[in-house]
Amino acid sequence: MALDRRALIGTGLALGAAGSARAAPSPFQHGVASGEPTAASVLLWTRLTGVGEAAGRWRLARDPQMRDVVAQGEFTARAERDFTVKVEPTGLTPGTDYWYRFEAAGAVSPVGRTRTLASAPLDELNLVVACCAMYTMGRFHGYRAIAERPQLDAVLFVGDYIYEYGASNYPGMATLRPADPPHDTLTLSDYRRRFAQARTDADLQAAHARAPWICTWDDHEIANDDWTGGAQGHAAERQGDWEIRKAAAVRAYYEWMPIRDPEPNDPYAIQRAAAFGDLATLIVPETRLKARDQQLNVQRDLDFTTGPDGAKVPDIDGFRRKIAAPEREMLGAQQLNWLAREVEGSVAAGRPWVLLGSATIMGDYDYPDMSDFAPASGQLKGFFEMTRLQIPLLNLDAWSGYGAERQRVYDILRKARANTVVLSGDSHMAFANELHDAQGQVALEVAATTITGPSLGAVLAMTEAPLGERLAANNRDIAWCDHRSIGFIALRLTRETVDAEFISVVDPRGSDPTTQLARRATAVAGEPWRFDQEM
């Protein structure tokens, strides 16, 4: 998200009484996880802690009691991988639930549940879309709610699994839980520790143990607003070489996430496509490190002309031309060609839906004039005044800052006649969008807000201001927006309809884990969203 958040805002063995000893901590302190599901295979993940390089066994069964074992094998956790373990059993039955566990150092891991993709006709698909997990700023209640969902085929996590910040970067908002390490992540050790900290949370472990995850990164797994050559959140004079930091972050990501390692000559090959039977194809491109050009910036890139009275006038038309410049890329030609093949292949296979995962929001929008809510002074006053321009602001890092590349994606979808739902995140707001180009509606979109908070409404001190309402009223693509929301999306797909439930966390910084249905949006392919009344 294009937001300068800085300005804007060794376990030992304990001895018991009478000479007895407590059991050593389990080496499986970070739980288990699965990902990369196909119709015949799935990737399983765990990590060993406190036992050094050790060998162990894994088992996969058809039942949670682990009696009907269908696959098993050995592994070794090595220091060069931060003692993380990945195995990938194959030859599995499509569309089937499996349970798995690991054994090492005389201990047994928790049992995880996973599922292969369907290959036969499929009438219903249940996914969760989540993003933006700030361990330091909110509890993981949303992850607990995901773990408790009765019907779940997979979790799509569209980025910002960790945040690189060492402390709160938001004005007036205290850190809820301290970050480890306590400074911004820069080195391989830093990023490993930040992932490890998040994965000690029992609610996150439960969500990973519930279903396979399909993951992509956004910016905060490395640094705010990153692109191929740097990041807004990276200052070389203080933080060193960008390429070294980027390589460290990417390595830690591949170690700690349930995702297949890339080929050595293509280190950012996180793009994925997965076919869910004859119902849908999920396509998730990489949008940060393969091809992305540097984001536009209002302070740097908005030029001024001289008005008749000699006053400076912002050149809004010139700024919009920069946004629409055909050379600006987010995916690049190679990925666009891959996307076209996947979309065309899905349509040719007769699947009625294409699900397009995107780390950032695809819908086009200008920020509405919110200057009537501007504070009298303080860090946020300038931002409120800037909304008078009614141009993209914080979303210049999203597709609204890459207009020509977005149109190339739309051209692919339109040419293939693909019924498409974009699944996105990043903005710390919840959206239901209807995506348009000059020819009309191209696709639908739902965007998840942050699963922990803070919401953008809280960051901008706009919880009492109608930001979401004005965004929807003033932008054709936005059917509904909640700038106060914290939570995730539960998506249900049938052959005729898509149903999105926006699940809200009631008390994100407190102890109450309650979640509730905040809004439901339903649509038939090619038609606008229909909304239930707000709950």
C-alpha cells in the first residue's frame, strides 16, 4: 500500500520438585502447515526448534487419528534452511481430505488437515481470502475463525504475512505486542526471527493446520512499496544494499511458507495456477519483484503549471497521463503471456470461473475530497488537504498506478470471455468492486482488509468520517467499501454464482475472539453485485 507509514503516521530444561524434571519443550513450536495443493499432491511443512540438525519422519493419513496411513517418509531439518522442513507426497486421490503429522526427537507434532484439488466435476468451492497480518498491532482472532470454518477447500493469502517494521508506524497507535527483532528487518536472521515470531501464535498455527494455503507475497514481506529496483521503505544510506536485503527476505519467505522453492535461475517465481475441478481456475501472478516499475509519488511526480493569476496549479491531466503511460509495468510481458495461456486454457476446459489473485486492488479509484474532516494540525492534516485533488493517492502502489498494464490484463480477460473474480487485498479496507474499461464491466472483485488491523480508517483517524461511503459514491468501480473493517473474506463459488461474506473481527486488540458477518455480496457472472443489508 502506497503509504509512508513513518511520516503519516535458547530454552533450557527446568527442574521440578523432588528431583523430577519437566518434559523438554516440543521441537514443533511453530506448528505444521500445508500448501501447493494439486489433484495428486500437497506440500507439507514444519520446523524443528531446539534440537539442532535432526532427522524425523512424516506421515499422511485418510483419518485424523492417523490410522489409515497412505504415505510416509523421512526428513532432515538442516541449519541452512533454518531447520524448516518441506515434503511433498504424491500419488494422492483428487478432492480428498488428508491428515498429517511429523515425528522427531522423540516428539510428535500437532496433526494438520489438508486437501487435494478436485479433478472431477465440482459444484461448490469454498475459499478464504486473507492478507495484512500485523502481529504487533492486533490479535490473530481472524485466523482462529478461519480454523473453525466447517467448509474450507483452501486459504488464499494475498500478501503481507509479516511486516518489516520494528515498532508502530502509526500516529497515536501503540504497539500491542513487541516485534522480534525490535528493529526493522534487514538481514536473513531478522526476517527469520520475524516469521518465527508470527508462527508461534496458536491461532495462526490453527489456521495453517485447517487447510492448504496458496500464498503470494506483497511488499511488507520485504519493505514497504517495493519494486524491482528498491522500495519506499528502504533507505540505502541507512539500511544497506537493496539486493542483499531483498535476497534475505525472499530466502526467509521460501523457508517459512508452505510453498515450493523456485528454480535457481528464477528466484521470484511465486506465480501459481490451480484448477479446482471443472469449476474454476485460480491464477496468482507475481506483482512485485519480476517486472514492477517504481510507483508514482504525488510529491515527486505531480507537476504544476502557472494559472492566469500567476498562482501554481497542479497539472492533474499530466499526472493522469503518467499513470497511463504504456511503458509502466507490474507483471511484464512474460507473465502477461503466461496469464493469457492460463485464462484461455481455463475457458477452453469449460470451467465457468477464473479467479485472479492480486496482492493489490485492481479496481480503479480516486480518493474523494475529505478535506472537510481535516484536523486543525498534526501529521494527517496535509493528507486530508491533498484529497482535494481527487486523484489516486495511497493506491498509486496498486493497479490504479499502472493503468496501461491493467488494461492489458482486461484485454486478456475480455478476449477469452472469462467470467472473472479478482481476489485482492493490501489496502486495509474491504471492497466489493465491479471492474470496468471503456467497453463496460470486465470482472468482479472482492478485496480483503487487514486480518489484524489497524484499518485504514483508524490509521487516518477517519473512523467517524464517511471515507468508504464517498469512495463508493464517487468511483464507478467501487460498489461498496468499508474503511473501518478488520477481518477476512469467505468465498463460496457455484457454477452460477459467487457469494462473498465479509467477516469482521469484533475486538482485534482485545481478548474477545468473536467474529461476525459484516456484509454479504452475491453475483451472477457478468452482472453487478447484490448486497444483503448490513448486519
